[in-house]
Amino acid sequence: MGNNSSLNDIEADIAASRDRLARTIDELSERATPKAIVARQKADAKARFASATTDEAGQVRDEIIGAVAALGIALVVIGLVRRARS
């Protein structure tokens, strides 16, 4: 009897391990889909932008916003100058 119960325990352990492995594979498959990758990248980019443009109190960092605006204006001017020369 003892041998039979240990065999049943081993079979149950194998079945449980197989189920965990199947769930892990399903989870990894979901994480590797292009849609999931894009969603993670978007969330990361939003978090980095928020972190770069606000201080610890959540207030907008004017110096960063000003620098980004100046860069944007400079790029527009460069584009207009190149277009006018063409």
C-alpha cells in the first residue's frame, strides 16, 4: 500500500508540474505577442516622460518643457529653411 500511495503522489506531482509548465508557457506566449510588447513599450515611454517632466510633488518642470518646446521650434525652423532652399 505504501508503495502505491507514493506512486500516486509522484504522479500527482508530475501532473501539477505539467499544469504549471503549461500556464508558464501560455504566459510567456502572451508576453511575446507584438501587441503586448507595444503596450509595455508605450507604458514605459509614458512613465519616463512623466518622470522627466514632473518633480516629486507632481508639478510640471518648466525648464524641461521649455527646452522641449525650444527644440521643437528649432526643428520646425530647420525644416522650413531646408524646404525654402530646395
